Amino acid sequence: MMLRNRRNQPADAETHGAERGLDRFEGFSDAVFAIALTLLIVEIKVPGSPEGANGYSDLARAMAEQWREYLALVLCYVVIGAYWLQHHYSGRIYAKSDHWFGVINLVFLLAIVVIPYPIRVWCFHLGTGFEPVASVTLVAGLALTACTWMAKWFYAMPGRRLMDERLAPDFLQQMTRRYGVATLVQIAAVPVAIAASRIGVAIALLCVAFFLLPQPRPRYKPSEEPSEAEKLNK
């Protein structure tokens, strides 16, 4: 009788390798985010320094002429910051990790580390004849980053493989729609950028900026909501 009941229940998706908690997983990811954000300011070379502008007669003007670098700093911070906020938020959704989840997360973190490059390419070629190519480079980089985020989500989703089993199905469906639509919009922004570069860039950046806003509070199945202490520890 127990076997029959078990067969009638949906089988959980198989995990791979050792299952682990999220403490070290999130700690490592947070460290990569912190380093990626910290290194952004290092790219701005101070006028008068060995690698900065020299031979200027007006320091204020020399600093103002670095506006492309300031723009790159702000955009990189917004993009990486938006993904860190979602990474922090997903700590209430994922319950554990396994080998392949870790591998996919490494690919996602690679995208986070690399994303300043296409952003800087666009900022330094804005208003030049190379802007169309730079725009496609930026939008494609944002789309690839979104795809790596969705790869983590889709791996963890089947059978609640790595997600908190107490979460309400409608909440997970809502977040899947949010992340999925955002990813599709960013992919669609690539051909838009080919046809109209600045419109494509605006669509992609606004899509990322949307996730700076608060996301829905996690909802749980009846009588399965975690305690306040557990919520604070996650």
C-alpha cells in the first residue's frame, strides 16, 4: 500500500553529487559580487596619475572629460547590483545546492565578472561610428547574463529539486513568469539593437533596472510558513 501511494505521488527530480546547504554557496557568490563591484572604481584613472590624463591645464575639465568612465561605473553598479539583489532574494527560495547547481552558478558568476566589459565598450563608443556594434555587444552581454540566471532557476525548479518545498506553487509560477519574461525581453532586445541601437540598449537596461524594485514576498502552502527566526536566518 505504501509503494502504491508513493508511485501516485510526483517523483522528485534527482540531484547530482553531494547535497549541501547554502551557507558556503552564498558566501562564495557574495564574495564574487563584492569583488566585481569593488574593482569598478579601479578602472577610473585619476588625472595626473601614471595611467591617467597628463598635460592638462584645467583639472576640473580633465575630470569632466572622464564622463564616459563615470557612466560605465554607474551602469555596471546598477546591473551587478540588480543581480545581487535577486541573488540575495533567492536565498528565501532555494533550500540547498548540488554539483550541477554549483557549476551553473559558476557560469552565472563568470557572466557577472565579465559584464563590465560590454558596458564599458558601449560607454566608450557612445556617439561614435562604432556605437551600433557596441550596442549589440552590450545587449548581447546582458541577455547572456539573464540566460545564466534562468539556467539556475530552471535547473532547481523541476520537482522542487533544490527549492523550498513549502513554497506555494502559485508563487513559484509567478516568479518563473517574471524571470522568464525578463529574459525573453532581453533576448528580443538584441535584434532591436541591431535595427535601432539606443532603443535596444534602453529596453535591456530598463529590464535589468526593474529588478531593483522589491519583488513579491514569498508565499507558502497553508500551515507551512517558516518561523520568524528561520526567515531572518535565511
